[in-house]
Amino acid sequence: MLVEFDVRGQQGMNFSLEEALLWILARTSGLKLKRLHDEIVYYKRTAFRFARHSLMDWSRVDYLYSIVMFLSADSFILTAPIHCRGSTCEQVTVESMSLRSPNNPGDISPRLMDNEKARDCIIPMGITSENVAERFGITREKQDRFALSSQQKAAMAQKKGLFEQEITPVTTKFVDENGTERTITVTKDDGIRPGTTLEGLAKLRPAFKETGSTTAGNASQVSDGAAAVLIGRRSTVEKLGLPVFGVLRACAVVGVPPDVMGIGPAYAIPEALNQAGLTVDDIDVFEINEAFASQAVYCVEKLGIPMEKVNPNGGAIALGHPLGCTGARQVVTVLNELKRRRKRGYGVVSMCIGTGMGAAAVFEYPGQ
């Protein structure tokens, strides 16, 4: 029996008790846990564009379940029930960033403070950004220029309607600042700032350290969101008559020092490319998460990636970064971008992860 698990703790607390218990369950009951290297079939995201999805081998799934993890009284991540039909499964996930407590790492053991590396796992993410900037010489000007580029690219993409095919309109009730409730339909991302200028960014004060270089303008914004994804084996996909949107060719997760967790993509991307038998030159589009401009700039420069290949439609600085869902947003964005190019191509999705990890995946768009 193969058990699918999708458990996530708050960023900086990804080593969850529930995940450990699942592995113990698997070892003691003979269950098997397996990662997916199969087909990505179809993906639609809501207007807020973000979700988390575990990529698993659905061909022998016998038991599926969902978990709701409450991070604090008003902060939660919901892993919704997974609906299966043969070898094809769909999952919808939600994460609220606006309700989470950014400075609350959750209920942790006091023993965490006994080990230096363990203590580094709860360093505030903004401070890890400052560490990257200082340690690797990423200047404030470089960070601001990268942030400006992200906003400009996202604004242009939105103006051209490039995100419309990715977004499912959501009708909901909204309470405005005056306390008035009204019904709205969200059809586009509302965090993009077309009027951003380099001069404006330069005026912003450091957000995490008095002498630092990370600001509200060159870091990812706070966003809420949800998304759905459908994956399956090619044989099942063809049987159901579903279109194949892309193929997952390789994926990798690596470890890096927790105090500079943002450099994760610089080490995860080469590993994923090696698995796929590809090089940086073979990749048409890189979607590298912009948790902070400091870490994104470092990763791009470290790997020697041409800037024109990086986040061509903007990234998290403009679009937002709900922690548990960025990977899925990047997947749909990169596949849609490859589709617009009307030819076979490869895309890489990568992100840093709190506690010192990096993840990357290689996708192939099969062409028209």
C-alpha cells in the first residue's frame, strides 16, 4: 500500500511531528511512500494563485487522507481531501498568510536552543536575507533593481492578459476597511505595483535590520491563495481523454545552512538538472522564487543564468509568496509560458525553504 502525505508546518518549522509519525507508521506497517516522476496533466489556480501539492505516484494509492494543521489560534494551513479516480487524483489546498503570526515559530521544544544549527532554524526569514546579502556581497542597488524588474514584468504580463488562462475567478464576500460587507469576484492578482520606480524603492527603510538592505520593496509581499492540480499516469490520462500540459522530468531537495536558507535554489537546481541529464543552457525558462531579492540575485549569479530566462512574467516580489503554495504557482506559470512559445521546451521551478532547504523540479512542455 502507498500512503500519500501532505503535511506542512510554518516556514522555519517544516520538520513536523506529523511527518515523522507518518514515516514511523510506514516503517511499522509495511506501507510504502514514493515520490512521483510522472505526468503533470492539468492545472488551474484561483485568482490568488497559490497552493501546495505533493507530487506522488498515484498508480497504487490505496489510502488517502487530509490534515488540518493549526499553527496558532489564528493561523492555519489546510490540506484538503484528495479525490481520486483510478490513477488520476486532484487536490485543492489553501494557505492564509495574512492570518499567520510571522514572528511566532509555533510550539517548539526548549531543547532546540541546545544546538547551534538547530537554533539557526528559527532565525527570522528576513535576517537570513540579510545574511545572504552580507555574506555574498549582494548590494542594496542590485536587490532594488531586481525587485523593480519583477514588478515591471508582472505588470506587463497582467496588462497583456497572460495570467488570465491560469486564473479561475473566485466570487466571495469581502468586508472593507469601513466594515461594509459586499460580494466581489476576484479575477486577477492584486499585489502588482505598476508604478514602482527605482527611486521609490531606494527610499524604503530596511525592514529587518537597521543597517540592512532588505526592505518591503525588495522582499516578497504577504498574499493569501488557493489552487487545484490534477496529475496522473499517462495511460490513465489518455484513457480519460485529458490533455497533457507538461511532464515532470526530475525533482530534487537539498540542504543548505539554515542561516542562509535562501541560497537553496543554487544547489537544488544543479541536482535536478543532473537527474534530467540537462544543463542550464538547455532550459528555456527558470521560475526561481523571489522570497527576497538578495537570495534570488545570488542564485541567478551563482548558476550563471541569463536574466532574460528568469521569471519572465515577474515573481513573488510582485505576485506574493504564501509559503505552502509557491511551488504550484511557479509550475503553472512556467508551463503556460512554455506553451505560449509553441514548441517543445524545458522549464525549471525552484524555491528556498526555511530551516535550510532548497527544492527544484524540471518540467518539459511537449510542444503543440
